[in-house]
Amino acid sequence: MNRETLKLSEEQRRDLVEGNTHGKSKWAVLFTVLIMTFMATLDSSIVNVAMPVMQRDLAVGLDEIQWISSIYLLVTCAVLLVFGRLGDLYGKVWMFQAGVAVFTVGSLLCGMSATLGQLVAARAVQGVGGAAAMANNMGIITESFPARERGRALGLLSSFVALGMMCGPVLGGFIVSALPWEYIFLINVPVGIASLVLGFKTLPHVKPQIAGRSLDALGCVLIVPGMFLTFVCASTLASGVETPVLGGLAIGLVLLAGFALHERRARDPLVPLELFSDRMFVVNLLCLFISFVAIGAYELMTPFYLQDARGFTPSLAGIVFCVIPLANAITGPLSGAASDRIGCELPTCAGLATFAFGLFMVGRFDMESGLPEILFFLGLASFGTSLFQSPNNSLIMGSVPHELLGFAGSASALARYLGLATGITGSMSLLYGQMSVAAGEHVTAFVEGRPDIFLFGYERVYWVMSALVALGFALTLWRMRSRAR
């Protein structure tokens, strides 16, 4: 190493390493990763729109059809950390490509399913593939782009997530109105094949140089069933307390406790616990989790308010709802580019402050709120979270050693999925609990002719969510002050 290189800052030295795509164009790498990301988020939003049609065709109840959506989320959460570690050990590109292949096969199986059981099993296969890809997409981008351009690249990643969410309801509505519901899954097959072929041409297939490291097999055996059982049983408890569910939850928690004890003694732990001694890394992940708890809540509450309380048609409600991913798609790249120039601290602080205020104002919607007011404050809340996400992702990925980028990407993906699941489950429980208080009796659905009961619970959900995001804002302020010292 020459004298000039020795004079480089640590960040600049990392730029030399991370910006090396081994002869591959970094923008071609980004484009390939974005295709898979778009496909996965598109598939998720399409499924939600098509579930009423699938429920009728499969002749099952609402409690059963929900497993089509839930199983994907649960499986993804259970295996994310494993695939992140495998990416660090054997190559993030190889794991990403394997995820694309498995997701595509799962999509084909979903389209061929004739019963609910077959469809749920095929969705689980999709979840495994989606987890392998999503655990490594941020790591691939981070390796391919130098730190000075990372924010813009991760901002584009956030935008494609938003575009997938925005296009899903529109495309899904068109497909199920013109074709059998199976085509919402079959549409992924040619896209997945194209992404796989493109990946072999554009992605740098290089095995990491991590000598003497191996996969923590016992850790995998403990954490995957432990997380799956815990999430499934915790979700099922919302429908009622039953002995088998409590038993499954206890087993899941015991497995997770055993995993934690094992990791403290493992030679090559699945979860590098030393990272969690870095307070900044923990704060970054915690703020990401908090933001997605609120995102899960307000994206779930908004359709209820628009359709049940205000009586908007599904098509009008869908158009109004599109302001959320539209603001995200516009703001994501701008936020990422700004963080490349001014740093990540200020955008994350401003983003969570704006998000908290936007949530508070959305919670004040009532029967007299006009459409311009609804669009403005929904867009403002989405603008806030979009301003926050890309810089915060840059902070997470930039705070770990190069050999742990796969773990950092999977940990951030896990924080997002867990946040969404917590926000959806928690907000529904809080909503119906507060509606029951207002009604003076147990309520588990919208009470026809009494929008005031719904708005009572709706407002309190947003009080809690805006307060939670305000806590995240306080954490970002503390982080910014700590870095300034």
C-alpha cells in the first residue's frame, strides 16, 4: 500500500473496496436487484387485493384465508437471519440468485394450487425465496457502491419497494377482474426467470474471503423453529387463548432462549452479538423497527377509515391510498441523494419528526375532513417516513464490518417485517379495544351507522403511533448529539 493510500480516510479506504464490482457495472447490479425487490413487494400487495376472490373460489372462511398472507410474513421472518449469514459466508449474490429461483418456483406452485393447503404451502416456499433475496439485496448494493453514492442507491431501492406497493392494488384489481386469481402469482414466473438470467450477466459472483468461518448449524436449528412458533402462536392468540397455542408459544420461547445461550458460546455465531454492543447500530435498528410499526398501523387503518367510516368506494379509496407509496417513490431517491451530500443524521431526524406530526394529523380525520386535507396529511406522513428510511439504511449498512453486510441487511429486513407485523396486530387490538370502550360492549367489527365509535378508537391508535414515532425522533436526536461530541 503506497503513501497516498495510507493517507486516505477510513471511509475512503472502504470506498475502494465496496465500490469494486469486479468488472460489473454498479448500475446494472442495482437494476437487477431492483427487479427482484419490485417483484416481491408487488406480489405482496397483489395478494391482499385478491384475497376476497380467493376466499370465494376456495370456499374457506376469513380466518383461514388470512394464512395466505400471514404464512409468507412468518416464514420470511423465521429464516431471514440464516440467509443473511449464508450470504456473508458463501456470497450474497449466490444467495440472492437462489432466492430469486426459489421465489419463482414458489410463484409457479401458487398458480397451480387447487386447495387452500396447497396454496399456503406454496406461499411458504415463496417466503423462503423472498427471505434469501431480501436478506442480501442491501448488502449487494452496499458492496457495489462507494459510501458517497450509497444513499442514492438505497433511496432507489426504497422507491422500488413503494412502486411495487403502489402498482400491486391496481394490477391485482385488473387481473382478478379479467383473469382467474392464479395469474396474480403466475405473472411472477417470467419476471423471475428474466431476473435470474439478467443476474448471471450483471451480478459479480465472487466468493467472500472469510477463512476458517462456518455456519452455526445448531443456531439455525434453534432460531428458525423458535421464531416461527413464537410468531405463529403470538398471532393466533389475538383470536383467543387456547392450551395448544400457549404450549406452542412456550416451546418457541424456550428455543429462542436456548439460541441466545448458545450464541454466547458459539465459535462462529449466527448472530454476531458484539454488534449489539454498538449503541449506534442498536439505535438505528430500533428506529427502523419503530417506523415500520407505525407504517403497518397507518396503512391498515387508512382503508378502514376511507371505506367504512367515510363510505368511499373501493376504487376511490384505492386512488387516495396511492398517495402513500407515490410520496415514498418520489422522496426516496431525493432523500438518499441529500444524505450523500449532507450526511444521514439530519434527514433521519427531520423524517421522524415529520412522520410523527403527519400521523397525529391523520389521527384527527373525522366525518367532515375534505379530500384535499386527507391527501395532504397522508402524503406528509409518507414523506416523513421516506425522508427517514434511506439515510437510516445507510447508517445501518455503514456501521458494520464488510464481512457482516449480509447479517446487517437481514437484520434490517427482519426489523421491517417485525415492525409491520407488530403494527398490524397491535393496532387492530388497540382499535377494537377502544371501540369496545366507546360502545360499552365487546366490538370486533365496524358498527354500522356508528362511525363515531370507529373514530374514537381510530384517533387513539394514532395517538399511540405518533407518540411512538416521537420516541424514535428523540433517539435520533440523541444519536446526532452523541456523534457530534
